[in-house]
Amino acid sequence: MDTALEARLRLQILDWVRERAEANGGFLHRQELLSFRIDGHDLPIIDFSRGIRNPAEFSSTLSIVTSASGPYDDAESDDGLLHYAYRKGDPWTGDNRKLRTAMETGQPLILFRKEQPNILTPVMPVYVVDDEPENRQFVIALDESFRYMGDVRELSEPQREYARRLAKQRLHQPAFRTRVLLAYETRCAICELRHGSLLDAAHIVPDSEPLGLPTTSNGLALCKIHHAAYDQNMLGVSPDYRVAINHAVLEEIDGPMLKHGLQEMHGRTIVVPTRAKDRPDRDGLAWRWERFTRA
Ligand SMILES: [Zn+2]
């Protein structure tokens, strides 16, 4: 296939994945990726049975799938880059050759993080930035700038810090959102709104704190309004799952959003996940509740 055509298709695919993920709440279902069509042709975005998608007519890799091991990614290293092992077999042909072409041409790929069977969180665009034949692996970065940083094995401390920050924003946070939204069946814990595109995963203990881990039990699925109200301490959730609205807000007089969206939530009980291990951690809620009552 002509390089310009491949590049155009690739960008169309990236746009489509981004839009679908936004509509769902940050993730896609395996089936919708397998049944993707463009210009009247089938063009699956992931492979049916393998963790890498190399369409026959494409010169470089379109997507890779990695698995989640806890909150972190199995390909992730502590330098904030992803280390992707060579595919089995000859390092110079097939999948490995197409990953190398992606590195040489700088074409963007999609990394899909598999959170659960059939559910994938897209992280994109990502770039193959290094080839380490001695370790039989490629290095994948979450930002194009790493293509121009010289030897990624010799990054300066500020560059490493940047890579780690990117991993948090572009990999850990989207994956956290997917896990939390799935646990809450894509529903705001407070008002039960069911639009994935309007839902966030709020941290109970913020991620700036040592205990603020991106685990489901440190999360709450909240709509955008309730997330912002929670972060502003206008709204609190007690360790026994009660919603409280702060006094000043309760006494205000304003339009329907204030009345129905906030004041009427006072005293409700949040909706929690079915699985006990996904439910909000009571100690985390207590930590946060104390800050709400003090505010
Ligand atoms: Zn809500």
C-alpha cells in the first residue's frame, strides 16, 4: 500500500478509536475493534488471537495489546517507558520487522491495555523509539518527543521524570478510569447518571498522596459535576457511604442544577460495586471525610 494512504488510514483509525472511547467512558469492547470497517473494507484494529495487529497491507504495526497486572502495565518499566518483547521467531521478519518500520518511519501506534477480558483501554498515539536486539525488545514511548531525545537508555533525570509523569497521565489514569467505570457499571455513584462520556474516576485519597493508588477501592465513579464538587469539598462521602453537601451550598438559592444536582443529593447513600473488593475502602473514605468536614 502507498505510504500516504497507509498514513491517512492510520489517522482515521486513531480518530475513530478516540471518539468511540470517549463515548464509552474511556474504553472499547473487543468486538467493536474486530468488526471495524473503513471505505467498505474490513480492517480489524486488533488481531483476533494475537497481541499485535499488523494488517498485511500495512508496512508498520497498527496496534499492540498489553495486559494489566494490578494497576500497572506488564510492559511498563520504572523509567516510564514500555518495554515490548520481540515477537517469537526471527527478529528481522514478520511482526518484528513491522515494529521496526514503525520506529524508522515514526508512525503512531495504538497501545491497548487489556483491563478485563474483552475490554480495552486505548493509549495513543504511542511510538516505537528504540530497538534493543541484545534484550530482544523494543522500547515504546507515550510521546513523540522521545524520538528526538537521542539514546533513550541515557535519558537525563528531567527526561525520566517527564516519562514517569506521562505514564501517570496517559497510562495509569485512563486505565484507572476504565476499571472504576466498569466496577460501577458506568454509573455515577451519587446520582446514577449513566453516560460514560460524562463520567470520571475520582480518587478518594488523591494521587498526590502516598496512599492515593490507582486501585478500584480508592476510586469512585462520579459524573463531572459530582467529581468537581467532591474535589472542591462541596460534597463529601462518609465512611458509611452517605453523601453530604456542605452547609453553605445547602443554604444557597439558585437554579435547578443546584437544587436537583447538589442539594437533593444530601443524605443519599452512594451506589457501590457488586464485588466487595471493588467497593470504596472505608479507611480512605474516612481520611477524605475528615478533610471535607474540616473545610
Ligand atoms: Zn453524578
